[in-house]
Amino acid sequence: MGTLQVFPKSPLENYRKRASFDWKKLKTILYSAESINFQIKYYDELRKHPTLLKNSPLTPSLENQKRISTNEMFDLIDIREHWNCENAPLQTDIKIVANNAASLKSGFDFNLFSAAISRMGTERHQKFAERNSRGEIIGSLALTEIGHGSNANYIQTRAVYDKRAREFVLTTPNFLAAKCWMANVGHVATHILLYAQLVTPDQVNHGLHTFVVPIRSPRTLLPYPGVSITDLGEKIGLKALDNGFIIFNDYRIPKDNLLNKLADVSDDGMYINRISDPTTRFGFLLSTLSSGRIKTFGLAVTLVRHATAIAIRYTAISSKKQAPLLENPAHQVRLIPCLAIAYMGHIIHNELETIQKRLLRSDQTSVQLGTELHAVTSAAKPVYTSLVRDCIRKCLEVSADNAYLTVSGLEDILLTSDPSYTYEGDNNVLIQQTTKWLLKLWPAAVQGKTIQFALQSANFLSNADQILKQKFAINCLVNFIDIQNIIEYYRWLTCYLLKLTYDRQESLREQETSIFVVNSSSQVYFSKSLATVYFLHYVLQTANEVISAVTDYASKEVLLKLLSLFGVWNLQKYAQYFYQGNYTSGPNFAHYLEDGILTLCRSLTDDAISLIDAILPDDILLNSVLGHSDGP
């Protein structure tokens, strides 16, 4: 393994000496030796591309920002081609390098475009993936429409098959059906993956399907006739990202451009369905979107990791009346939970990436895994982008006036984080996908049937009846913050909220005929909390399994503290349900929650700097005068 960074003497040295673990050992747990070697060499390679690292103190014009980000995207393509970056854990950190838009452009091009072709296409489509990997074509994903956001059930764009020409005719029936918010499409995308309603010559609509659609000439970047494209214009954040807008006017594409792993159309217009159940096929189709959610999740984790590093390193040396600000419990309870969120996010992101890659290499027999992953990621993206958004604001508050200097790096982090909250539509809408999946499982859970899925995210529902009979019996703080007990709290809470949500919807169905009204009316106080708690339980359960396999005792202990803090800190938002559901009574549960958070934050404070050292990349990627490894 390559030589890890040696930190110079600095005001942060006192905290490093007080750490209860060896940060280098922990880093080798978080990243394999192969990954660390890659990182060391990769930092050297980045230094050879100064355009990726250079930051101007002046903000360029909007057009210059887009030009610069496009050039940086091609630099990343060049690095990718020569460095086999596909499996590099460093990929999400690149999103914080100088111009965040460059990596987002590259991510939409390679990660989403190529991944969907691999997942949904067959051999005849691999030419697109190969050309994309060489940088000959630039791709994007076209799901969102003006009128319906990313609600896939209501997408209006049509692909009507013309059997005489053996082509699909793409039409945008009205302005509300125009595709929008696609990265790269404003200026440079040559191809998109289009989600559209497939209509056969007999005028039967077979629902949502995916097509590879060339929209511009790769040579001139001019739109093809029948395709109207424009840039969406200046935005609040990520100004250098060229989000676009497309309208199709009877635009024709070859029949073979339909991604046909799930279904196809014969030359004479007969629909060939390879998965008979439409719900299963729809779920499998949407599972390709899991890749985008996982990337957004990874971006959120990177952002909170960097923001927390800046704030903790700054408060560890900035002092008032001698003691560093980090020693103040008021700052500890704002910053240390953010560190726990960063660490658990890192672990879960690695797990989800591994699962997604396994799914992409598999065939239709993995429909159940794809459906479960769809449910998990439909909650993962909303939950973590919300958590990270709040953490970044806490980091800004704690860093005080200096946070608002551009050179602090926190401005870029904030303006990159906020838009991610809306990727693939509103978080409140997306998370309903998870709720719907869970509600389908409840009748089986009530009957005591075995519920078994590969990720084990909902397997505990098989014992829902016994779980709901449990009562709180903990009588000391140490037992309260034990991770096994915390997981049990979340299992009870998930079962309780699932029962509440199911009963609420059944009651609403007796009064309402509209499914939309039923789902929306139960969203605010029931289903959103249900899906959030379900995902938090998944994080705790999965991270606990990963941490249990750690052999270095000191590293394992600090990771378990972070995991327990993640659990109790998030649990406080739902304390009322434990009283409402008669799981507990009296003040102990609430007192233990507060005391647990304070105790864990205090016990992790001495470890905070070394925890940052272990999970953070080189200073060249952090790009902050407040967050340097040798102190501000």
C-alpha cells in the first residue's frame, strides 16, 4: 500500500494525539489498500490537470462558466479513459473539485446513460455505450416533463411505431409534455435516454419504455430536424450545468433504438412482452433510476463530509476564552451528528453501489432485488439529501462570518447541495414509492407470512405482531444507546407507522374514490415518516453488519459510537410515536434520548479530527482555506 499523508505540526495536533484510534487503520477499513493506492496516484494525476483544480477569485460570466465546465468534463473523460476510474471510491469526491458542474455533467453522461443502456438494452445497443466511453457521444437522461415532474405514471411523450418505415415517431403532444432539466442537453448532449409511452400501430398504449435518441450531430452539435432544444437559463446554483429543454415534432428514430431487454416490437408492429406482469415490468424499468438515486446519495455524502470537515477543523482551533469552540456542547450537538451522518452515508453508499453493479450484471431473475432496491433508493435519496441540507446549514452557522467567504468552500457546497434536493422531482413525491411498496407487504405481515428479500430491508416485518407487543424496559443509559436496542426501537417504530398508514388509507378509501386524494392525505403525518424510518432502520442494520466485521478493536468501537449517535439523533424526531403507541410511558425514554445524544457527542469530540482525517481525501479536493489538514 502507498504511503498515507503525514500531517505537519499544527494547532490540530492536540486533537490528533487524543484520538482513541489510529486514523490510518480506520482509513484502510473504509477504503481497501487497492483504493488507497489508486487515490494516491490519482491525486498526482489531478495535479497534471490544473483546470480541474484552479479556482478564480472572480466569478466568470454564465457562458464562460458553461464553457469551462465543458472543458473540465472532457478532462475528466480523458482521466477516466486512461485511469479505469469505474470502481474508484474517489469518484464522488471529484464533484467538489473547482467546478462542481463538470463532474455532474460527466456523471449524467457516463453513470446514468451508460448504466441504463447496460441494464435495459441488449447487444445491439452496446455500440452506444462504447462510443460514450470513448467520449465520441455525450449522453443524458430524459424523464422529467414540465407538467408532471418525474411522476413516471403521467409521462405524456409518445413513441408511435410506424411499421412501414420500421421507425418510432416521437411526439411532444403539448407544452406540458416537454422534457426538461436534463444535464448536458442545453449545449453538448448528442444522445438521450428517453422515457416515453410506446404505442403500437393498433393504437394500444403499452406504457413507459426507454429509447436511445440522437438529438444533435456529434460533429457540429446542431440539433437534428424535428428536435427543438434550448438551455433552461440561469439558475440559483450549479450555474455552469447546462440543463436543457426538448420538444419533439414527429421526430423519427430507428426501431432498434428501443431498449428491448424487457419488451420489443416486431417489424410488423406486434408487441413482444418478456415480463407479463405490467407492475413488475414497470418496477424493473424504474429500477434503472436507482443508479441515479445512488449517485445523488453519494454526492450528498461527499458534500456533508466536506462541509463537516471544514466546520470541525475550523472550530477545533478557533477559540473564545481559550477553549476551542468544538469543546462547547452547543457546537458538539450540531457538528458531531453530521460526522455520524457522513460516516454512515459512506458505508451505505458503498453497499448500494455494490448491489447496483451486481444488478446491472444480472438478468430478469433479479426483478425482486431490483424492486427492493427501487424502494430503498426511493427513500435513500430524499432522506439523505434532507439530512445533508440541514447539516450543511449547521456547518455554516457554526463557522460564523468566515463561512460566507467564497474561499471557505462552503458556498459551493451549499449551492451544489440545494439542487440535489429536487433531483428526480420533489422528495415528498419520490418517497411515496417506498411507502407504496411497504403497504403492499403489510397484509402478509399481519397474517404472519414470511417476508424475505435479498437486502433484508423489510424481513423483520414477518414478526410484526410480536414486535408491536414489545414494551420499553431499559433502565440505564448504556443499554439505551446499545446499537442492538436502537435497531429494535426502529423496528417497532416501522411496524407501528406501517400499521397507522395502512389503517389510515383504508379509512380514507371508505370516504374517497380518488387514489390521489387517499395517498396525498396520508402523506404528511404518516407515509413520509414511515418511509423515512424504514430507510433509517436499513442504514442501522446494514452498517451494523459491516462494522461487526471490523477486526481492529479501537476502530470498531468508534464506528459503533457513530452508529449509535446516528440512531438516537434521528430517533428524537419521532419520540412522540413511542408514547402514542404505548411503547413507553413516563419521562425515561425522552430523557435517555437527550442524554444519549449529549454523551455520545461528548465522547466523540476527541476523535473528531482523526475521524475527519480518515474519511477525507487530499486537501486539493477539499478546496477550503478553513478546512486544511494543518488548520485554517
